[in-house]
Amino acid sequence: MTKEELYNSLNFIDHTREKRGEMAKIILANPELIRPLMEIVFMVDDPISTKACWGLEFSAKHDIHPILPHIDYFIKNIHTIKHESSIRPMAKMCELMMLEYFKKNDSDIQEYINTKHLEQITTACFDWLIGDHKVAAKAHSMTCLLLIGSKFPWIHPELKMVLEQNYADGSAAYKARARHTLAKLK
């Protein structure tokens, strides 16, 4: 499948699990499509980029490992995402990566993700947490920052401060996740 064919196939993806799952099967069966899919993800002014985000996220949910050889490209461009419908799946991907990275038994991912990557994910997550974004992106960011904070001790006090400052104005879902995160910080 060429990049153009991949682009055209993204027109048929919608928000349903079924359609996102179909795209994930195609991507995981053809890992050479991951880089072109990421290139479409980061065509941020094109409405198809959001559908590419959904496909990439679902692929990562099934297996994060085929995405790892492209981690430099992903991390370098993550800050360019601006549409809310794209931010949530990218925040989820960061969360999936951090959950795998901080597992004790997964050295594969630790070979791909370095300190600079962790710093860039930290920056993106704080931006999503502090910015005017929906709760899902903030929740995924909280998890990432909680995990990365075990490696960079300065993160936990900053995370705690942000959560406490924004707690009163947060939605019920935000407050629930913030309470959960704050409890783990104690």
C-alpha cells in the first residue's frame, strides 16, 4: 500500500472501535505503513490527520513495539498536534508508551526511549494538562507525568501543584483522576 492509498483508506475510518480496529489490523500486518501513517498524523492542518491519529493509537493499543523504531519522529513532532480530536489519541499513545517503559520486564522499549524522549513527553504532557483541553488528554497526561516523575523527581511536586491549583475548576472526571493521582503522589 502506498502512502496515497493509505491516505485514501483513512477516509473510511470513523470514531467507532470497529473502524479504528480495522485500520490497526492493516497497520500491524504491514509495519512499513507506520512511518507514512505518522507522516499523515503530523499533517495537522489536514482533517484526515485526526483519523490517522485514531488508527495509530489503536495500533499502539494492540502492540506498541512496531511503533518504537519511529519514536524519534513521533516525539519530535508531538508538539505540533493542535486539534482536540488528535490530542487525545496522542496523549493515550504517550501513556501506553510510559506504561510499557516503566514495566519492569520490558527492556525492548527501554532500548528505544531515551532521556530526551522522556523530557519531550513531559513537556507535551504538562502542556496538555495545563492547556484548555478535554479531560481525557489531561488524564492520560497525569498518568505519564506520575510515571516519569519516578525518574525525574522534580516532576511530582510540579504535578501536585498543577492538580491542586486546577482542582476547584475541574469537571467531575478531572477531579476524580486528580484525586487518584494526588493519592499516589503521597
